[in-house]
Amino acid sequence: MPDIELLDGAMGSEFIKRGFSLPNYIWSADMNIKKPEIVQATHKEYIDSGSSYLTTNTFRATARSYLKTGLDLIQSQKLAEESTLNAVNAAKNASKNKAKILGAIAPLEDCYKPEDFPGVSTAYKEFKFISNCLYKSGVDIFLLETMNTIVETETCIEALKDFNKPIWVSFILKDEKHLLSGDLFTKAIELLNKYNIQCMLINCTPLHRTMDVLPSIKENWSKRWGIYPNLGVGEPSPDGDITSIHSNDNYIKLIYKALQLGGTLFGGCCGSNPNHIAYLMSKMNKFEYYKQ
């Protein structure tokens, strides 16, 4: 079994908590251009807390997002590339080779609205541009995160095939049997096996729903896996402004259960912060007792 390792936690909800206003459409990507030092400092806090992986702040660093702000295509692509480079550099500078860099690629539209997928042809071209920016910036691993449909996941994987980088995929769930789109979770796992994806994760999914899906992961997935749940109480907040957070007791119960079933990668999504990673780090000496 692979070693247990810690991912990082949220960026966008952390920026909001620290008093920064995130604009519509580009959201946390705005920080890569205007406040890259804050992005780097936040990554550094996760490193100091025990993270072995840093996820780039590229969730909305896309030409599609910048187009929505009123820019033309050339300006949007230029800013998307600059934002991505700044995001990767911020993670690298914070890491100083202490952590691997996960190049984050999200659904092209709102991750909570799978019905807004723009279609295979359009998505393939846009994912190709995004992945090329991340590849040139020097990420270690491509991370498809908060993926909400099978078709968009496969389209993105196809766009990444020519790059010689490991691919991890993380899904957001409607319930223990379905992605947010309603696609069967077992069918999504079949897709990952078809492409020999190295690692599967579940993210931005509430604690109780993440707990419910763990037996299905154990039964249907044989490779490395992990979880980084949404820590907000209730359903995920579309704007990332989370006021009520689950207790550490509820969080660690989920982590221990995942450990028992074979999970080896743990972190947090929206609502989490460096203190949550430090809390997991403080429990690392007990994790061996919960391993399968």
C-alpha cells in the first residue's frame, strides 16, 4: 500500500476569509495577477502544516472565464496564460521542492452546474490550451478536480494524452451512486480504468456524502485513492463564502474510515485551511492503526 500523504486545503475560501474580494467569473484566479505573493504565502502555510502536494490556484484561470469579464479572446488567452504561470510559480516558490505540484483543471463552466458543459469539440480545444499552459509551467501531475460528468472528464483526459505527465481525477458527487450530473459513479470508475489513471479522489463533496461513497470506492477501484471533502455544513456554497464549518471530530471520523478502506491521500476542499492540514498531520502517528 502507498504511504499515507497529505494534500493541501482550500485557496478561494481562504482568500475570502482573509478579507479579499473575489470577482465574478475569474474568482480566485484574480489573485494570481494582483496578489501572487498572497497565493504563495497561503501555499507556504500548507507546506508548513504538512502538505506533500500543492494544488495550483488555477481553478478559474481560463480564457473562458476571462472572456466573461468583457475581454476579447486574445486578451483572455494572454491573461489566462499569465495567471497560470503565476499560479504555478507561486506553488513552486512556496514548495522549494518539498511538495509535488498538482496542476488543477476544473470543469469549464460552474462545477455545480454539469448541464452547462459546452460540448466535446469546444471543450477539447479549451482543455488543450489549459493543459499546455500547465505543462509549460512545469507542474508534476495533472489534477482534474471537481469533475461532474463523465463526458467532460473523458474530453479533458483526451486533451492530456499527449503530455508525459501522470493524471489524477477527482469527482464531485450527487450521492453515493452518482456524479453531480447523475452519471453512475461506477461508470466513471470504468472510464478511469480505460485510461489507466493513476489516482482517483473525491472532492468538494460534503462529509456525509463522502462517507457514504467509501464502500463503493473500496469495491470498484483497485489503485490509489483519497478524499478532500468540502468542510462546510450543508450543501457546497457556489461563491465559496462558508460560515459554518464541520468540527475536527467529524472530519477525522471520515478520514479514519477512509483509511480503514484503503485511502492514502487526504486533505480538504472549500472551508478547509492550513489548521485542518496541521490537525491531520498531528494524527499521522495514529493513522497506521486505521490502515487496512
